[in-house]
Amino acid sequence: MIGVAIAGTGFGQKVHIPGFQAHPLTEIVAVYHRDINKAKAIAAANNILYARDTIADILSIPEVQAVSISTPPFLHYEMAKTVLQAGKHLLLEKPVTLNVSEAKKLYQLAKDKGAIATVDFEFRFVPGWQLFSELLSADYVGKLRLIRIDWLGSSRADTSRPWNWYSSQDKGGGALGSLGSHAFDYIYWLFGPVRRLNAYLSTAISARVDPASGELKPVDTDDNCLLSLELADGTPCQVTISAVVQASRTHWVEVYGDRGTLVLGSENQKDYIHGFRVWGSQLGKPLTEIEIPNRLMFPQHYTDGRISAFIRVIDQWVKGIESQQQTVPSLQQGVYSQLLMDLSHKSHETTSWVDVPSLDSYLES
């Protein structure tokens, strides 16, 4: 049984705590919150032994072998660095840091300490996505000609939603960080590396009410992202991301090749993990749904669908800890996702295409 501490009690309470409690090989032994009274309340509500208000205190608990961090992005680097320096294993939410330089330092530190570090890129573990990956690997579409990705949601569409860290670029907010970080990871997983990119980022809702003052406060993060990518094999890939639209086609991936077409999509507005279906067609045939095999399906469903995929992320992490072999997705994939986000900001600021170095050459530089 691996003793885990939870740092981050928003997403942490909704997904991380139930996920770790459901996994047969993990036990939550401690919870962190900067307010000790809140830490104690969360610990009591979830039958967790220890409550602490500093990461150092968490790490001093002998039963803590690993730490799961789901705090806002601006807190990730210092917390993760402290965890890794203590030689503890790490599960980190995305975006992993505020910039790729920090991400690279964490990657190197985990390597030096022999810590198993995993990033919560959960789409790799969703049944429809796994089938989609298998079909691509089996050359269902043949030589790639065009990839189109639309990820359209309404989580920030309400103008009365108050200002918080998501509204601040300095704190790691924005749609590129919350959604683009995932998209960059699954593009790399499904299609390989990116050669160059061009990004246009915009803010539809430019001010929100600050709950502390009641005044309008400027929003400097993106809520729309238009991305053009050229993959290393030359394939063009168009990505549209929005957090401020009402759309029926919430998350759609279309792949066109010289032999066929594959489509992955979900219209599930309430649950961004469940509801994905896969369609395919080969030359001269109509687009038809391809059934997801039982071997890929989640064994159990939860009210919050994100828990199902997160348990599979935990499973990878646990396998890595038990075998002392780094598994995927790791901080290496976290670095690449962050690199593409940083270069997207650079492209937007310079209104130009930006070349993307290979992951290996960047990590070695």
C-alpha cells in the first residue's frame, strides 16, 4: 500500500481523494491546505489521518511516500520541487508549471532523485480515445493528410462568473493552459511531434467582478485559442479551443488520410470524460460508428466521470513506483506540453510561425 498525501482541495476533493480511495493499492494518509482548520475539516470528512498547513510538514510524515498536487498552476513548481527534493514520488496536475524552464527543472530533479513523476493527462486512459489510438496505429486512415480538432465549452461563458486565478496569466490561467495542455499532449501521443506552430489567442470576456472588492478586474488570459500546427511528418493540424461558447459538438477530433477517415467526438456537456464515440470510413464507404470493445471500457462509473480516468492514471503511477520504472505520461510529456504552450504565446506575441525543437534536443540543451 502506497501512502499518499493530497495537496489541492478543489479538484483534489472532487477527483483526487475519491480516486485514491477507490484504488486498491493507495491510501490517503495526509491532506494539505494552507488553512489548517480547512485541512482538518477535509481530513475529518474523508477519514484521513493527518492534516497539515505546509508541504514541509506533510513530507515529514513517515507514512507519506508520494504526493498528489492539484493546486492552481502558480503553486505547482515550488510545491513539486519540495516534494521531489525530499525523494517522494509525484503526481502533478496540468499545466505542470508556469513556463517550460520550470518544467524542465522538475523533470531533471525527478530523474536525479529516482522519483516516479506522473502528469494527469487523462485522455490517454479514456476508452474511446484508446480505441482511436489503436485504429491509428493499425494504419486505418493510411498516410495522414489533415487533422482537425475542436474543443468547445462553456465553463467560462457566464460573464457573472467571478475573477479568480484562471483570469490571470501570472497565475497560469486561461483556456490554453487548462485545455490546450491536454490537446498538446494527446496530439503528441496520437500523431507525434510538432515541427512548427502559429497561434492566435483572444479574450472574449475582458473583465470579471473581483469577489474581494466587488469591482471589475481585468482578465489577461485567453478564453479562445486558434492554433495551426505542422507536424514533424508534414501533416497540417488545425486546433480550435474555446471556454466561452455554447456548442453541441463539445470535443471533436477528425483525422483524414489517403485510405480513410476517423472521427472521435463527444456531445456530453456535463462530463468531459464519458460520452466519446468513434466513427470511421475507408475509401468509398459511409462513415459508421465503431463499437468500443469491452476490454477498454471503465470497470466502474462514478457520478463525477473524471474519477474513472483518474484511477487509470493512478494505476500507471503505482506500477511505476512498484517497478521503479518511469511510466508514461511522465514529466517528460509535461515538459513537451508546456514547451508548446510557451511557443504558442511567443507566436501570438510575434504574430509569426514558431519552430518547435524536438523534445530530446530540448531536454539535452
